[in-house]
Amino acid sequence: MISRMMLQNPNVIMLDQPTNHLDLESIQSFNEQCSDYKGIVLLTSHDHTFMQTVANRVIELTPKGIIDRLMSFDEYLADDRVKQLRSEMYS
């Protein structure tokens, strides 16, 4: 279903936990296809490797607002300014 959707060339694809229930080979192929996709992919995932491979912008919704950063997922997790913002947003 996702492959068919991507072939229709939409501007935006929204995915919720897209790698759940996929085997390793399918996840790797899906990672490559999402990385090569020219449109916007909005996604949620618990798969750290998938997030690091695909995401180049992280938008976190917090109780007090949004944290929006144009960086990889690992950079986002390691960024001291983001850590400070997160502590303020969740306190």
C-alpha cells in the first residue's frame, strides 16, 4: 500500500510506525526508499535507526509548545540547546 502511494507522486506522505511488523530486509528497503523520496515524509516511529536514516528535521510536540530543529535525529538528541528547551517545556 505504501509503495503504491509513493508511486502516485504525492507531495506529502504521513506514516505512523511504518516499520512495525516488517522483517529486517523490508525495513532496509523501506529506509532506502524513504531517504530517496523527493516529497515530504511526516512520521512517528520508535525505530531509532529508521529515524536516524530518514529524518533530517525533528518536530517534537510538548505540553508547552513545539521544538522544531533542522538536524538529524542523533544530532537532535545530543544538542544541549534542545535538552535545555525540553527541560523547560516539560517542567
